[in-house]
Amino acid sequence: MDFKSACYETLIVISPTVSAEEKKKILYNVETFLKREGEILYIVNWGQKKYGLFYIFYCKILKTSVKKIAKKITQNENIIRFLIIKITKKSKYYLDERFNII
């Protein structure tokens, strides 16, 4: 990974009305695209909440890839919300410990 890469948290909210098959397809497409742009550290399934199905992807990507990822996510009408934020080193250490990443 390039020395200019940083850790980002990408949250997506999938419409609760999608079928199980469609959900798998959406997750596969997002995961594949994120892998193409960088490295996925871990994925958290927050499950279904009142407004949708929540998934968080922790990735190491280039700053220049953030806009590409946002554009790709907005192209899917079944992803009703998303958020991409840069996470601090302190937050990453906490997450590494929480998810037992070595």
C-alpha cells in the first residue's frame, strides 16, 4: 500500500426492503470495489435497525480514492445512506484490539 494511504471507515445503509440475494450482491460489489482501491482491514455487520441494514468497512485506502468510492456507492439505489470518514491512529489501535487484529 502506498505511503499516502490512511485508514477510513465506510458506513453503508442498505434499504431494509431488499432481498437476501440482493443484499449479498450489494455487499459483494462494495467489498470488491474497496479491495480494488485499497485494503479492507475488517467488516462489521451492525445488523438491521429501524431504517435499514448497517455495514461498516474499515479500509486502508488512498485519499484520492475516497471520491471514487463515494461515486460508486451513490450509483446503487438500494444503498440509502453512506458515510466515509478518516479514522485516527488512536481509533485504529482501539479497533485492532477490539477485533483482535494483529
